[in-house]
Amino acid sequence: MEKKERLTIKQIARLANVSDSTVSRVLNNQPDVNENTRQRIQEIVKRVGYRPDAIARSLVTGQSKTLAFVTEDIRNPFFAEVARGLEDAAAEYGYQIIYCSTDSNVDKEKMYIDMLLAYRVAGIVFTSFSGNQAIINEIIKCNIPYVFVNRYYNEIPGDCVLIDNYRGGYLATQHLIKLGHKRIVHLGGGSVSFTRLERKRGYEQALKDAGIKYNEKLVKTIKGTLKYNTGYEITKEILKEEKFTAIFALNDLIALGAWAACLEEGKKIPEDIAIVGFDNIDFTAFPTVALTTINQPRYEMGRKCMEILKERIEGSSTDNAEKFKKIIFTPELVIRKSCGFYRK
Amino acid sequence: MEKKERLTIKQIARLANVSDSTVSRVLNNQPDVNENTRQRIQEIVKRVGYRPDAIARSLVTGQSKTLAFVTEDIRNPFFAEVARGLEDAAAEYGYQIIYCSTDSNVDKEKMYIDMLLAYRVAGIVFTSFSGNQAIINEIIKCNIPYVFVNRYYNEIPGDCVLIDNYRGGYLATQHLIKLGHKRIVHLGGGSVSFTRLERKRGYEQALKDAGIKYNEKLVKTIKGTLKYNTGYEITKEILKEEKFTAIFALNDLIALGAWAACLEEGKKIPEDIAIVGFDNIDFTAFPTVALTTINQPRYEMGRKCMEILKERIEGSSTDNAEKFKKIIFTPELVIRKSCGFYRK
DNA sequence: CTGTTAGCGCCTTCAT
DNA sequence: ATGAAGGCGCTAACAG
């Protein structure tokens, strides 16, 4: 049985009758190499199928071409779409992505971050984050750039890529109000997430502008993961507690869960209850669903993260670490059938 | 401005008044270390927050704790669910996952594999693969274990995790036949994928067993990505060409696209056309969709991949590389509303 | 333009 | 039970 040892730079050097530094130079496209030598080496590299060891390279350069994507759950189509944008841009620049699904569990988050730091990832994208300062401090200590997507924290520094969530919440609620709704449930809010607060603020302001009194009982804070079942269950609850004719949910998955709960209780959508979601995940466009929602340019947001990280990683090292970026995209109301027409 | 150098094993050694080898030993839980020394070192490690450099470790051990998940598109919920299963199991064993979305494009696939090999990943999961032998040869040459999920190749060796796709295709078609359908379109087939061939074979056999003649014109091979739009477009075509009362699509996304196309052409589902999908992605259960489909235990399949890889990576090195595993799960028919009831 | 030297941070014999 | 030395594969000064 033959031993298949991995080729090293030294063997290439020997084959080409040069030193390994010379090979290293052509491998890294450095100048000051004789054109003949360069070609000869490149040819050999190609012929024998030599592939530089990225691990060894990382060790000496102190840098890796690996990024991390920290998310609540990659099964949520919103995150998957952001991830794809990031991944595509990353691939163009020669970076690869490690995915970490935390289920919004601080311990899992810690575990993952620890692993990522051990592997000296070049940058981290947070699409979900516990808000735990200690974790961010660790990352900062390791001098690793990071960016929040669709997340923002007043107390925690960092680049971020967002949409105007306030405006999104406003548009969603305003749409329902225009259709004649007065008792509008909001599935969202809570205190941990700036994104949620902003959406809720938009909801409140739209009510106010329309002269509708804010009613605390119509606001249900989501606890736990932002998934379908969560929306389903919370809606089951509020259907027993309150009367209302419309729902604005903080994301599409929750909205869909709410929809299912309404149907199960004999409510018709949109005749009895109108629903607006948030994110505009692909499925909301399906004809028998047709959920009205707020669009976020998810793919583009993912790409933008890569741009930001790339600049931080490779950019001029003038310490501009203090000037954090805040990229804000514009939300758009996507009107579909789940709200029906003007009533009463 | 303070320089924040990363702590190294040597500094820990100095703090503990021992040599770095001793520190290394306790870090790796090796025996033959004085219990006092061990505790002292562990305490220091904890106190100063030292984190071993995984890159350096990988370089010397020649192994990494990084796996790769190669898929067509992570936005496809089927893949996302498999990925989550893999990721969860991986996290339990201290592995992390790099995701690679290839869009079933050989060049992208090559590019990614190249990157993965350069980084010496410990193992690869293919959820989508071009069938390119050369690529597999490279991987084998690097001695990296890999497993195919939901894919199987006669000519290409490797472990695989599958369902009985033939049976899945049979169940789907049989269901339609039982409901009285005779002209059943199949969106699938083609020659590249064993999985597709098997599903189609099930389709054919079910027809045969029911005494229905196989009609080539009712079979449309999917080209391109297995996504919603692809299903939509191909269905638009066949609606113009043929008469039929039912569709069996090779996956749910295609089925959903077909559904949308039918609606657009004024067909009602299930009254005019019955539809069966494949995979049982979460969204098919939504009440206003309720797509009849074939369930695959996606999450479990992902977990299984981890088990297989772990054994190959860490297992006893007795060369059992020839005995490839073939794990087969059982598909289940999930009856929902998209097929309606018995007709005529 | 090219070779030599010296590590990157860690693990692993081999002595002691 | 511990330390010293050497090396994983590569890059980066520094000479020449």
C-alpha cells in the first residue's frame, strides 16, 4: 500500500531547483521573480497538482480566510438568504464561511464563539446575538472584526447592516389602518432587541398618527425562537383573550404561524383577520399564501457584510476602528392578499 | 495604545513554572502529569483566559475539526434541515461546519473543494454533487472521508445516507392512481442523478402495476437548479403541450412552482390537477398549501452523516475504507389536501 | 532576482 | 513526572 504524503513547498522547490522562498514568492504573486523561473514553477505546481497548505499559511501570517456566520437557525429562510449573499460575496474574495446556529441560546453562542476564536476566524457576521457584552469583549480582544445584520445595540459597538425597522413597522401598521382596522394586534416587542423595539415603535407611531389609542393588551411579546410554532402558539393565546381584526407580526414565520392558528379557530384570512408579516421570505409570495409583508433586501444585506468585513480585514490599518459603520437599507411594503380590501 | 498579543502556551508555561510540554499535556488531558501541577495549570489557563490556537494545533497534528457541507443552495429548506442535523451533531463532538453552495455548478464545486482541501477539512458531506470523478479522486488522494446524502453513484465509491427513493416514487404515484388519475405528469428523471432515476423508476412501476401505459411525453426532465422557478417554468410548458390531471414532482419546491403555474393557467388544485411533491419541507404543511408529499427524515439524515464521518475520522485505522456504508431510511407518504379525493 | 535563516504556536519523541 | 529539542509547512526579513 502506497503512502500518499501531501506535497510540500520544499518538494516543489527541489523539482524546480530553487529554494522554497522562491516558490513561496510565485505562489503569492510577489514581484521580483524571474519570469522564466516563475513560469517554470507555475508549470510544475500545476503538473503535480500541488496545493499550498492553508493551515500552515494561516499560522505564519496570523490570518485565515475563514469567516463565521452566527445565526439563530439556518432553517429560517430569512437567514438562509442573508447567508447566501454573504457566501457568494465571500467566495469571490476567496473566503469560506462557517455557520453557527445558536437557537438564540447563550451557551451555544459562547461555545461557538470560543471555537471560532480558537480557529482565528477572520471575521464574524451576527444575524442573531444574545447581547452578552463579555462575548463581544472576547472578540474585540482577539482583534477580530464583526458585523451585526438586522441587529443593533446601543451599548455594543460594531458595524451593522440594517433596514429602517421603524419605518418597516410604520408601513405595515399604516397599511392595516388604511384598510379600516382599529384593533391591531402586534406580535413582537420585548426589550432585548433593538430591531424589535424599532418595529414596535413604528407600530405605535402609526396608530398615534391615525388617532388610535395604543392598547397594551394587543401587544404580545414573542419569547423563544422566531419560528412558526412560536407564532402559532402565541396567537392561540391571544385569540382567547382579545378581540381584534388584524395582526402585524414581527416576522413572516410568526405571521404564518398566526395565520394557521386563526384558521384553526375558524377565522378567515383576510375576511375576519388581516395579517402582515415582515421579511418577505420567498414562501410568502406563494399564490395560496400571498402574505402581505415588509421586504428586506436580504441577499444584498449579506453581500454588504462581506464588503464591510473585507475592508476591516484587509483594509489600510489606520485605526478607524472607532468609526463604526451603520448601513441602512430601505424597507418596502409588499401588498398581497392577506389583508384584503377596505372594510366598513 | 496597548498591544494585545495572543497568549501562547509558552506564556502559560512561564506563569506555571513548567515547560510548555507539560502545559500541552494537561491541555490534551494526557496522563502522567502530577495532579497538583495539572490543577495549577488548569487554574491559570482559566484565569488568564488562554485559548489554544487551533490552527497551530492542526498544523502539527495534521488534522482539523472542520467539516464541509456541500450543497446546491442552502436556501432550499430540505438542505437547510439536513444541515441543521449535521451541525447539531457536529457541535456535540467539537466540529464546525463550512457551508458551500455550488448551485450545481461544476466550477463552483471545484473551487470550493479546492479551498476545502487546502484547509485540510476533516470530512465532507455532499448533498449535491456533479458526479465529476476527478474531484472525488482529489479528495481520496488527500485521504479525506466524505459521505453523500440523498445522492448515490454507482461508479463513485463512498458512504451514503439515503431514503429508498424508488419506494418514495412508487408511493407518490400509487397515491395518485388510487385517486383515479391516469394521466400523471412526472417532473423529474434525467440521467445524472441516481436519486432522480430511482424516483422515476418508482413512478414507472406504479403505473405498470396499475396497468397504465408509460407515456414518455408526460415526463419532463428538470434542468438547472431544483428550485421553485424551475418548477414553475417547466409546468407552464407542459400545460401547453399535454392534457393531464396530476403531477408528481421530484421535490417540493418544484411541486410548488408547478402549483403556481397551474393556478396561473386557470387550473384549480386539486379539482383540476392533483399534485404530489417530495421531501416534506416544513412549508408544505401550511394550511393553505397542504401539499401531499413524501417525507424524508432530513434532520436525522444530517446527524447520521456526522456519525459516519466521525467514525472514519477518529475510528480505528484498520483500513475498512473499502466497505462503504449505505444507510437507507424509509420514506413516508404524507397525505394532505393537494390531491383531493377520488374522482370519477 | 534568489537563497538563508528564523520563526508562527503547538505537539511529540527522547532523555532525564 | 517533566524538560529539551525538533519539526509540522509556510512566509518574511535580510543578505547577497
